[in-house]
Amino acid sequence: MRTTREHAPLLVYTSVSLCGTSAGLLLLLLLLLSSCERERIVDAGPDTTPPLPPAGVVVEGARDGYIFIGWIRNRESDLRGYIVYRAEHIPPGIFIAVDTLTQNFIIDGQRSYDTTYHYFITALDASGNESIAIDTVSATSPNLSAPDAPLRFSSNGANDGTTQAMHLSWEPVEEADLSTYRIYRSDTPFDTPDPARRVTETEQIFFIDTAGMRIGMLMYYGITAVDRGGRESKLSPVLSDLIAHRPILLTPPDNGTTRVFPTLSWLRVPEASRYLVSISLAEQTGEVWSGYVPNTAADTVQIRYTGTALTPGTRYFWRVSSVTADNGKPNGISAARRFIVKD
């Protein structure tokens, strides 16, 4: 919207004589009063002016399935964003809008290694006006290197009485051309991704291995990442774990009674480095306390509960898990036992 100003004529009544200087004074007064203004709002109509075209479009990087393009940010106050157009082959085919962005760059991933891609960028304002494009850039993204090896790899045995398995997990590898992960396993240490040790491939960042598991069997695992061109990363650190026995709970007996600070005991598990003990209000939920207990050489492991005093008359569940891995995750998980706290 814009405003214009329009003079409003005024009628002035006076008893001043129109002769001599009095007439001049009256004329001056009329001129001064007629200079008073009033405003009238005028609609400027819709905005049809497009933004300036983005400048300085350049390929910042292109390799391993991604193309990184940047440009100078526009300065229009009503700028909404940018539209990225892409065409393939030489000469370029039809340009197609592939993305709308608010930032002044794009990382275009999952590109073919042997195709030339062409790009131009337009600017878009809040009224939907689109600029022209003044720069076109081209690039290919050859497969130059293998992915990085997976990080934070962990391996944990698990035995809940029903299933015996090895649980593997790792952080995702941030590669534009990542295809899959390969899992390697052996009953002896290894340091190369030998195809004879390959268990499977997966696009997930976890794997549960149940094939041929047995209690006390030590297994070694390693992970690699593979890109769409078949390049394979170095092997992750090789980790080992085993399937541990489940602790057998002794006291308090199932459905027995105990004090507000009970003494808990169970049979020692030879494979365990420590134990994870928990007390809860239900068999699977409502945990009120948990803690780690080191393993001992004695046949029976015993601890006295040191948490907040338990509530008399309340029924609780307790469970003990043998722990074998450094990350403290449970391995052999005991059955849950119940007890009631004495009044």
C-alpha cells in the first residue's frame, strides 16, 4: 500500500475588509488554510516483481555419489527460498525442479558415478514470483574412495531362557552412496574381512545372530560398510562376547517375605564379570532400584539392598542378569522372583 496527499479547499468566513492591506491579509490566510492535507490510502496492487537471480553458483565438491553446490544468498526482504533444477547427460536434457530450499546450498546425494549432472538455481519470493537463472553448473561424482568403517560397534550375548543370540549394533555411516553393511563372524580372533567369515549383509544398523548359538561359546564379530560401487570400508574393531548362563535366584524365595532392606542371593555364574540386580513393582515394569554387583569366587553371590526402604505390605519383583560385556548390558537374564515386605 502507498499513500498520496490531496489538498482540501476550505471555506473561510471573516469580517475583515477586502480593501487595502486587509484584502492581502485575507488572501494569505486563505492560502495557509488551504495547505492543510488529508491522506487517502491507495492500493498498490499485487507484487509482480521477481527477485534477483541467485549469483555465484559454484560446485563446491563432487565425489562418491554426491554433488555439493553453493551460491550467494539473496538480500530481498520477502525472499521465500530457492528452487534447484537438474538435468542429466551431455548435452543437458530437460531441467526438472528437484528441491526447494531456504539455505543457499544443496548436497545432492545418491547420484550415479558416471553421469554428468547440470544445475541452475532460481529465487522465489513470498508472492510466488520466481527469478530467472543466470548461472548453470555441471559436475560428475566419481566413486573415489571407500566408506568409513562403522563406529561405536557393540556386541552382546543374550539369554532370556527362550532365545540365545548375539545382539550387534553400530552408528550409521554418513556416506551419500552407502549401500549396505557386512557382518563377519568367527570363533577365533581375526583382523581382515574374509568372505569366508561373512554372515550376512544388512541395511539396518543392528543385527541379531541366532545361528548356532550355545551357552559359553565365545564369538568374534566385525562390521564393514559398502558403497553402491562395491567399495568396502576397513573392518571395525573386532569384538567378542559369549552366551552366559542365567543366574539362579536363592533368597528371598519366590513369594517369600523379607524386611524393608532385604538380603538377596543367587548362584554364581562363571562367565559373568558382574551382575545387574533390579527390584520393581511389576515383572516387566515399575523399576524402583537397580545396581551392579561384582562377581566373586564363592559359589553364592550375596548383597544387602541399600536403596530407599521398601514399603511394608507391598509385593515386589526382583531379577538378576549376568553381565559379560564392558558396556554393562545384561546377558543371561534370570527369571523374576516375587517377595512381600513385612509390616
